Amino acid sequence: MNISRNDNRAYRAITLDNGLKVLLVQDKDSTKAAASMAVNAGHFDDPLDRQGLAHFLEHMLFLGTDQYPDSGSFNNFVSQAGGNTNAWTGTEHTCYFFDINNQEFEEALAQFSRFFIAPLLNPAETEKERNAIEAEFKLKIKDDGRRIYQAHKETVNPAHPFAKFSVGNLQTLADRERCISDELRDFFNNHYQAQWMTLVICANEELDTLQSWTQTYFTAINGNKKLKKPEISEPLYRKQDLGKVLHIEPHKHMQKLIVSFAMPNIDDFYRHKTVSFIAHLLGYEGAGSLYSILKEQGWINALSAGGGINGSNFKDFNISLALTDEGIEYFEDIIEMVFEYICLINNNTEKLPRLYQDKKNLLQIAFDNQEKSRLIDWVSNLSINMQHYDEANYVQGDYLMEGFKKATHEMAMQWLTPHNMRIVLIHPDVEPEHKTAWYNTPYKVEQVSQSWLDALSDINKPLAEMLLPTANPYLTKEVILYDVKKPQTKPELLVKEPGFDFWFKQDNTFRVAKGHFYLAMDSDFAVKDVKHMALTRLFTDLFMDSVGEQFYPAELAGLSYHLTSHQGGLTLHTAGLSSSQLELVDQLIDALFNVEICAKRFAEYKKQLVRHWRNSNQNKPVSELFSILGAKIMPWNPRPSELASALKNTCFQQFNEFRTDFFKALHVESFLHGNWQQNDAIAFQKKVADHLRHATIIEDLRRPLFEIQKVTRYELELPCSDHAMVIYYQAQTDSVTEKVKMMALNHLINQDYFNELRTTQQLGYLVGAGYAPFNTRAGMAFYIQSPKFDAKTLLRRHNSFINNYLENIDALDEKNWQQQKHGLSTHIAEKDKNLRLRSQRLWLAIGNRDHEFHMQQRLLEALNALTLKDLKAYALRLFNEDRPRYELLSSAKVNKSQNMPLCSQSL
């Protein structure tokens, strides 16, 4: 099996007698174990009269099996053992996954395996879970992704399974002559067969042990190696489905053009990444690119290529463009320029092998310097890879580029023709002729004129200013992994001067040729008032827009950079290969002070940002309540509506004055971490200091925090059909002891809260409890969003749950407490999986002034010292009815006028 040079895991691929393909992985360094099962069955397999059945079955498998009949028992077991579990249903695959303490892994596998052998599919549970499916459907009823997706479904070949409604609701899943649980069982028996499943198991155990467990627990899955999955016989598009313009009206303001080309299945191209390489050429953002020319015209804000739906007999190759207000008027001209750029590619086939080699080298470098991701994410991705790639390439398949193949390239380019095109135009000014089922999306379909298609077909010459990518300057340096001169356990403060701290740590753990650099700049002008806070955010967008073309080759070379706003200023973060990163940072800091931002882009981004902030009150009510909560507790984090109002009335001159003022007086903190040596860091910090030499020094800004002093309720109406509730308890001190008490209480209560209010009482799809700190102060939040119950009912049910919990808290015995403690301890003690996570943690510690970098250890010590008696006493104090807290309640508003002012009252 092809694995990365820095991958120290051991692998073994086996196939059980029932046809189940399994990949066993030993990871000696991991404190957690994980497993994922991918099933080659999804909503395409739904019976025509039972749309949403595959999705419903995914929910039902968590609600009891023959040997573990209690609803939610697996979720509870995993949660208490410091783990997580989830699942998703796609078009042709469904995936189930979990992670957990290594010690509890075998027992978790025993429970997990029964999902696929003998789920109960209890009729009583189907009744409840059908309501959860309905709530999930209603939750996304105004989601533009779902709404646009449905319009797509209704304009393809209706005989193709893509046309089916994937989510399901009370209508499609209602009981008929037979109970729905019987139909679920039929679906399970027909589609959940071992030969169509792929399983990944990863733990710190020996491979022989993992193989023994696999054979013990998964051999009983029903399977037949000889049985093949039936192929989809219908094409996604008939001839009459092509050459169309689909106008779709979004819910939130959006202007987007998608030029889509129909392709067959492209899985066979994965070794050469033929289609991905074409997407790379069309999505290029450097000088002379399609993106650069259209942006210069003022017609687009963003361009991406290669995305789109795909499946076992189809692939949509999409060129997606975010349009400006002007661009929407010129969408036909934009499409013509797309074909002119395609012509450029076709006319320069002899130049492509060299560009291909650049991309291949980058992917190989990326693969060789691959970092471990979160284990639960890694195993779930791998189980899906096993459905598509041959055994040798389970791990490397996404990175493989075996060489440029002219024949397959030319075959793929033949699909990028006008007569094989569909156009999707998403904009608010549609004159609709139809509304979709389920989501009521207004849309209109027009036929593209034959004469225009013929004219597009005649294009045989690119525009003179169009250019293919050039040799990448960031790939000229050799990628070297430096020896560790002096192993460091924590970052070292290399420079401490008034207004400027520079921290450094050479990585001696992950040993990849990568690194991270952070630069935080605090300025009084970032927080002078709401207008300045809005301008700080606008500057980040405009900066990233202004330097995009200049630094696009750096992105292609495996480097990334982001300028973001924080409470008090700006943070520049770069990441990726260490070989050329410091030169990139040098150029980026220079650009911060000197890059030219034009008035036209200022006007465009200001307009887009104001729209974005004004649209935020159309988010899920729970999201809106959390936004309000954050603004109440963190004064430097105002509500989007306040930011929109403040920015609306600013002009370009004010922006330029703000930019000058911001950089006049700064406090700067920076951190370099990764594959560099100390002499690199010392030389580099001098360059950084030189850029900042003209700035006056200020003290670092302490982020203000509002302390909740009393029980306060906020009530508001939102333009949404759902109701919502958020209850927030803030820690009364900054002590580590109280932090741990809140974390422990959340660990004990969150799964019970979900099981009772979501699964049993079926209040809604979004229900949960979580540890929620703001500005380092610990906190705990409870939230519910419901399509059926008003906010005050949700609050009553919440209070009833809390009261019952407190009445029964003495039932928690010492043995159970120690198990729960162990699970939380695993969560807190979890090692950084990769350089990125290590860098994030150390940078966060620097920002929080934890210069000993020992918060993890302090939390573990506090948890170890926490007794059951102390925790019970804390729970009674925290949930006392007079304890200061915020109660945020939202009700549905019938009309679409601006949301009413908050009504606040102390209770």
C-alpha cells in the first residue's frame, strides 16, 4: 500500500468471507481509536414512493440493536468514554463513524457492528424519529444550498435517481398499508450487504488483534460476494436537458453564474487526475487568467472550477463565478470569455506536460509531508476512498498523478463544448415560471438559442491578454527537513521589546517540512467604535482581494495565507511548506502597508459585506441567538446588523484614513513554529521588526468581557418559521477549578439532554448542550430550535429537564463518576494530531498569556482533584433559579420586515 514517507502507521487490508472489505490500521501514538463503515447505498436507492428512506434508516440504526436495545445506548457509551459518533447519507453512499478511548474500543466495536447485523428498527422509535427527519427538513427549508439543489433535480432526466427527494419528511415517510419499520427492514436487507461495505478500524492495538476483533464482530453481516450492485442505466441528462439556462431565485441575496458541462463517470481518471488538472488550468488566478481578466472588468468577485455533483454514471464539471451587480448584466459575455480560455488550453497542448509536472510535484510534496488529521475524520474519508480506489491507493488515491495523458486530456476537453453545456444563473430578479417541490424555490428555464450556441462553437482564438500559468517561483527552493539542533518543550521568547514580542519553536515532534507563522497587530483604531470595527473587517477582505493575483502561485505551491480580524486588531497567519514561506511573509507584511486598494473594489466589497451582515438575521434562529449572546458578552464583537449600519455610511476617504491610522500605533505579537532553525528565526524577526519600525508602540489591548450579574431574558422575533431558545451560564471566576467543573458538568449532562429533549420529546432537530467559553471565561450553553413549539414552551421543557436532573443527581455513583472522569480526561489530554493543531494551541496560549504553556496540565490536575461531592454541589449552585444567566428566546415572525428591537427584562 502506498503511504506517505512520514506515516508511521501500520496497515493491513483484508476481505472477510462475507465480502466486507476492511482496512486495519495500527497507530501506536494515538490516545484514541476510531472506526468508520461506508455503505454503497444512499438516497439513489430509495423506492420511488418512499423518498428519504435511506436517510431515515441512517437515523434509525442509532436507536437500538438486538444486543443493545436501549435507544441511544451507543451514543451514550461513546460520549461517556470521551468520544464522538455521527453519520451522513449521500447520493450513493452512507457513512457511519466514531472515535473513543483506546480502552473502550473493543466494546464500542461490538456495539457498532450490530448496527449492520440486527438493528431493532422499532415501530415506536420510527414514530419519534420521523419527527426528527421532519424537523431536519424544515430546518433547511430556507437553506439556499438545498433550494438550488432541488431546482437542479427538477431539470434533469426525471428517470435518473438524482431527481429523487433525498431528505424525506412526514409526507414521504408516513405509514401506509404496512408500518414504515417493515419497509426500513426491507431496505436494510436489500442494500446493507457486506460486499457493498468498506470498514476502517484504527487503534493502538496490534494488527492481529484488530483482525481478530473484526472477524469476531463483523463476520455476521449478511453478504454475497457474487452479487453486484446494479448500475444506473439512465443518463443524468437527455439531449433536451442540455443547452438550457436555469434562472433560480435565492432566499438570501446571491448573484452566481455556473457554466456546467455534462461528463460521464470519471473515476477511471483518478490515477492521472485529468479532469482535476483541467480544473486547475481554468481556476488559475494569476496574471492573464480567466479570473484576473473578469475581475479587472469588474464583473466577478470569485471563480472556481471543477466542482459539481458526481456519481457512478455522471459528473458535472462546473465553472462557478460570483458576480458583481455589473457582472449579472454581462453573463453572456462572461460565458464567451470562458470558451475563449478553453480555446487557449486547446491551442497550447504542447505546453501542458510541464504545467502538469508542476502540479504533480506539488501533490507529491504534499503527500510526503502529509500531517495526521482528526482520527474520526481520517477514518471516515478513508472508508469512502475504499469505495473508489484500488487497494494499493486507498491512502494515496487523492494525491496520485501518474503522468500527463494526451489522449484522456483531449477526450475530457471534448466535453467542454457549448452544445454540452447548461447555464445556471442564481440572482434575485428572476421572473419565475415554476416553483420546486418541497422547498418552493422560484425558477425559470430558458432554451439557449441555437445561433448563440453555434457562435460559441466557432470561437477558435483566445483573447490576446489570456495566459496559461507560468513556472512557479515558489517551487525553486529545495524542500529540506532540518535537523533538530536543540529540542524545545515550549516556545522561546526570542525578542521582547516594548510593543513587540517574537516567539519561536522549532518543531521536533511531527518532522514535516512545514511551518506556521502568526502575526497579531493590536490597534486602538480597530476598536474605537462600531464603525472602526466594521472597517477592520472590511480591510481584511480588501487586502485578501488585492494581493490574490500576486500570491496565487504561493497558494499553488502549498502555501496559504489569511488576514483575519480579531477583537482589537488584525492577525496574519501563513502556513505550509517552510522552504519559501518566510519570503512570502516578508512580501505580505510589505503589502499590508503598501498594497494599493482601488475605490471600485472598496465600493464592491463594502456593498457585499453590508449585504452579508444584513442577511445574517435570516440564519437559523439558534445561530442568530448565539450571535446576540456573543455581542452581549464581548463588547468588541458587535452584532452583524450594527456592523452593517455602521459600514453603510462610510466612504473611501474614511477607509484610507482608517488604514493609515491603524498602522500608526501598534502592539505586535508574533510566533514562528515549524521546520526552521533558530538562526532562521533571528534573521526573520529582524525583517519583521524592520517593517514595523515606523509604528508607535502601544500596550496590548485587553479584550473586555461583560460579566452577567443577574437573570436576564431577551426576547425577539426573527423572519423564520422556527422558534429557538439559548440559555447561557457564565463562570463567575477565571479559575481553572471552575473551568473544569463546567467542562465536567457539560460532559455529564450533554448526551442526556440530547436524548431526552431531541430523541424522546422530539422538540426539534437542533438540540444540545455545550461548553462555550467567551474571551477565556468558561461558560455553558443549552440550545433548542423547534418548528413546532414556541420559545416559552422550550424554556419550560428545559427547566423541567434541569429540575429532574438535579433531583436525580444523587443517583450518580462513584464508579460511574470515575468512568465519566476518565472519558473527559481523555478528551482534555488528547495529543495534538499534527503541526497545525500544535501551532494553534501554542498561539492561543500566547494570546491568553499562558506563557508556561501548561493549561492542559492544569486542567488535568484540577479534574483529578475534583470529587463527585464537589461536582454535585456545583451543579446545584449553577442551576439554582437565581443564578445569573442569559435566557434568549426567539419567536417566528410572519412578515419579513426588520426584526424588532430586543425586549430585555430581569427576572
